[in-house]
Amino acid sequence: MRYPHSREQSLTILRETVRQMSQQSAALHPVSYAVWYEHLAGMNQELSSALSQRLTKGALDDASTLEIYENFVNRSESEPALARILASVMQEVLEAVQSVGVDLARFRETLESRDRELSSPLEQMAVRAIVAGLVGDTRRMHVVTGDLTASLSTNLRAVDDLKVQLEQARKDAQRDILSGLANRRGFENAVQSLEREGYPLADCSLLFIDIDHFKRINDTYGHALGDRVLQTVGSILQKATKGQDIAARLGGEEFAVLLPETRSQGAMTVAERIRSSVARCCIRLRDGRAMDTITVSIGVAEGKVPQQLDELLERADLAMYAAKTSGRNRIHGE
């Protein structure tokens, strides 16, 4: 087991993780949580070293947190670790319930025994003894059940928090934080899920989208503005897709959109809507001036029988390069 901590230690790490996160300038999202939990668990020395070095420059921002996450957590077993913590807390709750269950069974036996005793004629002293015993047993059960209530309340809150963190960490591991779209892994998983639901790639079309002259944008205006361009294109893709459509940032300035049950003609229509929306958008500099027009080149490929995702991506990629070589800011179908 990678995290040899007791349940109490795990919950202590959880509380310290939240405290440390709150002292940084990064948002309190699961990516930040995963970084700090790995560090405070003391089992990821590479991460701890990188984190300590970065903290000498001040509080962690979102970019630094994401960088550490990608380099030292995303490739680790952090998600299974969260699952183990959740299982540990749930086991503690079960043990508490079972313990009280035994006490309740004994209490029932005691009540049945007292009932049998009271069914026979008894002297006053014997009755008093039985009543005293019942009072003592009742008080004892009040303490036991009160302890159980407190234990359940504390542990179930921890369970709920961990379940939310675990689910959010799973989602974030498949999402590109900058654009808000799926990342490459999320895209591939979403496509697999779609196929299992009865949407074969042979009935789909794929758009491969590349921002024109993106390096020039970064060199001219800086990476901060380059990030705004990526965010803008991501927002346009989100608005252009619907239903079962899957939009993703594959990396750098490259994006993809899978259109289920859509043939080439319909895909070309969606691609043109995306191209024209990007060309019309206006991003302003700090001094109020508008930056140069942003454009994209889009390749369109239609699924075939049989069809693998890598093959469809490659065909759409080749079509995108054809759009580049023919002048950029245009669409090219196979």
C-alpha cells in the first residue's frame, strides 16, 4: 500500500491539506488539493522538493500548481490513494455501527430478561433492583448511541467531502483547465464511452482545428495573451457543439471536435460556423487596442468502416494541413 497511514492520520492530512491550500493564491480546486495531499502525505519526495523550491518565490498560483500537478501527480497514484482513504473512513463507520449493534442486541436481551422477571410476583426490593438495572442499562445505551451519532456525523461528512474530491479529481484529470474542454485523455475516454452507447466512429465526423500563427501570437503579444486566445477558441467550440458532440484541446494550439451521426456535409457546416466565429472575435490589449485577427485552419474527416480514433485523427490532421498550405483561415475536407 502506497500510503501507510492510519485512518486518524489520513484525516489529519486532509485537514492540513485544506489549511495549506487556503494560504496560496491558487483556486481551491481538486488539482491544488491533490498537490498538497501528495506533499503532506510525505510519500512523493520529488513533488515535495519541487513544491518547496517554488514556495521560496511566494504563494502558489494556478499556473504553478498545475505545472507541479502535471509533472508529479498526474502520473502518480493519487486517485487510487483518495479511493483508499474513502474506503478507510467508510470502514471506520461500519465498525462503529457494528459495535453499537452488538450493544443494542445485548440491551434487547436484557430487556427481555427483565420482562420475564417482572411477569412473576416479586418482592418490593427485587422490583427496585430490576428498575435500577434498567435505568443503568438505559443510561449506558444513551452514551453508546450518542457516541455513535457523533462518530457518524464526523465520519460521514468526511466521506461526503472525499467522494466529492475524488469525483472532481477524476473529472479534472480529463479536462484542460485553460480552455475548459476535455484534454487528450478525456477526449479518448469520451469517445470510447460514446462507442459503447452505440455511436460507432464510422458514423461520425471529426474536425481537427489549429490556430493559425499561434507562435507569432505568443512572440508578439506574450504568453498571457496567448492563453486568452486559447480560452477564446475553447469558448467558441463549447458554444458550437451540442448534445453528444465532444470538443477537446489535444495540446498546444490544436483542438478536435467529434460529431456523432454527422456526415461530411454537416461537419463542414459546423466547421464553417467555428471558423467564422473565431475570425469575428476581438481580443483587446491592455491599452484598449485590438490584437490582430485570430484565424483557424480546420480539417474535416468522415468516419469509415472499420475506423479507429487514431486513424480518424490522422486523416483529419492531414486535411487540416491541406487547409494551412492553401492559405489558412479555411476549411478542407478529404
